[in-house]
Amino acid sequence: MTTQSQQIRNAFTVDVEDYFQVSAFAPYIDHESWDSITPRVERNTHRILELLADKQVQGTFFTLGWIAERFPGLVRDIVAHGHELASHGWSHTKVTNQTAAEFGADVSRTKSLLEDLSGTPVHGYRAASYSINTSNLWALDVLAETGHLYSSSIYPIRHDHYGMPGAPRFPYRYNGTGILEVPITTVAFRGRNWPMGGGGYFRMFPYGLTKWGMQRVNQREGRPCVFYTHPWEIDPEQPRPSGLGAKTRFRHYLNLHKTEGRLKQLLNDFSWDRMDRVFLD
Ligand SMILES: [Zn+2]
């Protein structure tokens, strides 16, 4: 590791949702049944809090309103550890499935609850499954109108479920003066943007590739990276609902047992901080 990349602070982020709430499971497990499933998010999020505390890292936790309402103590624990509390919307509904009015009500309700529970202002928002793209950029105006200061909702890659491949790779103000959009990290290589910021890609690629990609962004481009993970990604023992399609199974369960070890390496190999401190200060 060179000193230069040690000096660049990257943003460590966690999307706080349970294993059965991911968008790929939506066709199999509907919202109405969520309350009947034994939750694992509290335990798994506490494990991530421990990992971060061990490395003295503070990050940003994009939390579902649905989770916050049921686990207010978890929200307070996140804040007590010095992390930034941010919004992941109420119930993981993709923005592409919402009208502007529904979206506005969703993000306002989530922000209010998170602020009431934590006693801290909520500045950040991340869309379920990075579901802001060319079809619904109005959502960025709604976020500004409802008092958010930044969004981390557009992934500048090509993917079958999300992405906006032509979008900028680094933070920018929407329409020049609007809300700050902070994209997940990609590496520009051979004419394409390659996802290098976490989630399923972090589990699929060898750790060395993620490290190479992030170093390239830190050192060659002099830019901070944005990395994301989920509490369920460090939980190989999670129940496996029946009937999932092959692609969904592959993506969700791949290398879950390796995530925790890789996260420890990642926390050691780079400098980390909260989204607001990396991008708003
Ligand atoms: Zn999510």
C-alpha cells in the first residue's frame, strides 16, 4: 500500500435491510409476509458494527424505515457508534415502481422517522437497487425538495436490473445546481465502466481485483471510492427460501462465507469514513 492511497478517505456504506427484502426476492416474497419471517438484520448489523469498531472505522448506514420502525434500538446503536444514519427508503420499493407523489411520501416518512429515533439530521438517501436512472431523474428533485443533501442512487454501469451506463463516475450536482449525486465506484477500463464498489461484485471477484480497482481510482484518478455491503452478506447461515430462480440463487448466495474476511482486509487496506465527511465537508 502506498501512502498516497492511505491518505484518500473512501466512503464505507451499509444498506440496512434483511435478507428477504432484496429486490431479487420480491417476486417470491411479498411485503405482506415480511412480519411473519424471523428477522436476522439486527444480529447481522451488530456484527458489522463490531467489525467497524475493531478497525476504528465510521461509515454510513442507509437504513430502511421498515427496519427502523421495528428495531429502534438498532438505529440508536448505529448512531452511538459514531456512524452516519441515512435513508434507504421505507420498504425497498424501487423508485422505478413509484410515482413522484408516492416517492415523495416514502422518503419524507423515512427521513422523519430516522431523525426522530436518532435525534440527528438525515442528509443522505440511497434508492433500492440503485433504481434512479434516465427514466426517473425527477426523483433527484424530490430528494432535494424533501431536505436531502445527497443521493447515492445511480450506478454508472450496465446491468439487467439497474444502472445508467452513461452517468458520471464521480460526484456531481444534478442539473448543475441540484442535489449532489455520489455514484458507487466503477473502474473505467477498455472503454467500459466496471463495478468495483461492493455488493455481489465484491463476493464474485477475487479480493485482489477489488483492491486493484480501488487503488487505481485512489491513485491514478485521485478520487475517493464508495463501497457498499449488506448485513445479510456476512450471514452464510441465513434461511434459503424455496422457489428462487437459478440466477437469483447464484447472485445472492455466492461466497457469503468469504465476505467477512474480505471486509476485514478491505478495512485494513484502505482509509475509510462516512459519506457526509468524505463528500459534504
Ligand atoms: Zn437495498
